[in-house]
Amino acid sequence: MAVISIPNNKSIEVSDLETHVMLAEQRRQSLTDQILRIEKEVEEIKNHATASRRLLIGAIISIVTGVMTTVFSVLLNYNFLK
């Protein structure tokens, strides 16, 4: 591997176009990977939110049905006792 001498105030990226292109490609790929990971996490969060919403709606329906059944049963028994 060759050693490249660089002036004190310049980075190798400034002085060598090929290095600049390779580093830019690596940065782009890294950003693409990060975006894909974030998109996947957001999709998972949406799926969890949908599942939670369905579970909550099911629980509410069960509670309302239970309360209505109990009230109906009490009223029905109360009317038969009179």
C-alpha cells in the first residue's frame, strides 16, 4: 500500500478525485442503509399501532356487550318477579 503525502491543510479527499468519489459512494450507501432501516422501523410501529387499535376496539366491544347483557338480564328478572 502506497503512502500519499498530503499538504498540512488539505485532506486526501480534496486532492484526489477517485478518493472523493469512493468516499461519496460510501456515504451515499450508508445514508441509504439508514433510510431503509428507519422505514422498516416506522412500518413496524404502524403495524403495532394497528394491532393495538384492533385490540382496544375488541376490548371495548366486549365490555359494552357484557354490560348490556347484565342490564338486560337484571331488567328481565326484575320484570318477571313483579
